[in-house]
Amino acid sequence: MEDNVLLTLEYDKILVGLGKHCASDLGKRMVTRLRPSDDIKEIEGWQADTEEAIEMILQIGNPPLFGITEIKSAVIRADKGGTLSPGQLLQIAESLRVSQALIDYVEEAEVSPLRDRISNLFPHQGLYDVINNAIQADESIADRASSTLYRISRNIESKESQLKHKLNSIMNQAA
């Protein structure tokens, strides 16, 4: 569709209005990339998907899409052997949690192609647990992320305690 037609239809305002109903930032970004189609098969597919989603929402309520984020770049980086930041790891863990929540959600739904697609998500509970045990909500590395880190942390705490005790002893002698 030509840009002047989209301008006449105030398509940008339609997308802004639609974006206000998105449950996640990822959904809002996806809305900005929506473009009309003149391919009848594509349009019919979109309508079927929409009808199916509406039926599922009416049947079992709104899907648990809270917390869903874009993790594509982090997954590509990890696949290439790159290092991920604690924040990226937490986003992956959150996506795994949302995947499991969606799987649990569709268990109540009638059998449908949408339910089948959601059921094929792989929440990888083991990876989720490893990330949540290693990274804290403030994106810092947890002491229990590895046995070495835990040992170092305990040694630091012990030395701090000894130093505090020694300083208190000196202060008491001076008084």
C-alpha cells in the first residue's frame, strides 16, 4: 500500500491506538511494524489467527504476556559464543517464565492451531533455575552463582568481620 494512502487513512494514529492495548513493550514495537496487505491468503490467515485468539480469550481470559521481551539479539550472541550481561540473562529467564505461563494458560483451552503453537514453546526449566540462582533482580551476580564465588564472598565477609573486631578492640583500648 502506498504511503500517501496510509497517510490519508491516518494509519499511524491507528497503530498508536492499537499499541496502547499491548501488554508488553515487545508487542508495542511489533505494532509499529504492521503494514496492510493486499494478499487475500495472508489477510485470511491473519483473520483466522485473530478469531482464534479472541475465542481463547473469551474462553479462558487474557493470556499471561506480562514480562515478555525481545531476546533475539541475546540468543544470537550466545549462539555465537558471546558473553551475555546479567540483564540479558534475566530477560531470557523472564521469557522462559512467560513461555511456561503461556503453556499452563493454554492447557485450559480447546484444541486449536494456536494452542498447538503455544504448546510447542520450550520453557527450559533447568536454564531458568540456573539463571535465577546466579543473577539477582538488581542484575548483580549472586554469591551462589559458583562455588568459587561463594567461597571468595565468605572469605571477604570473614576478613571484614575480623577487621571490624580488631578496630573495635583498638578503639576500646584507646578510650
